[in-house]
Amino acid sequence: MTPDQPLLQYKSLDDIRARKEALRKDLQRESLSMKTQWNSLFHKPEDKMPSRKISTLMTTGASVLDGLILAWKLYNRFGGNHKVPVKKRKGILASLFSR
């Protein structure tokens, strides 16, 4: 108990049961409040508009395609089939000044 709360004195078991029931209701109310806040924080509401669904789908598809292209480039550059020797590439400045 904190110093600003008065010390509760119970005269019977019924007083204790009543206090226990009041605390249980408070805990349930606080638990429900925390659940709703948690869900609103971490779960996006579903879009009902078809244009937003299509837009989200296209954005996700473009991101996946971009990731696949990057993975393919990295695979071919560093771990792919090296039957043909890889040329050492010059930097942009070196290629400009070599002429």
C-alpha cells in the first residue's frame, strides 16, 4: 500500500470477499483496456476500399520483385556459376580518365 492510501480494516470475511470482488472487477476492466490498446497499437485495421487493397498488393509485389532481382544479381556476382571469368570492373572515374 502507498502512504497516501488509508489502511483498510476488515471486520469479517464478507468484507474481504467484497473487497476481493471489487479488485477482480477492476483488474478485468484494466485488462480489457490494455488488450484494446495493444490491439490498436500493433494491428492495422483492414482496408475496406478495393483501391487500397490493390495498391497494397502492387506495392508488396513490387517489393518482392525488387528483392528477387537483388538476390539474383548478388548470386551471379558472388556465388553464381563462374564458367566465364568475371572481369575486374573499373570505377566510373577510372573509365572517364583512361581515354
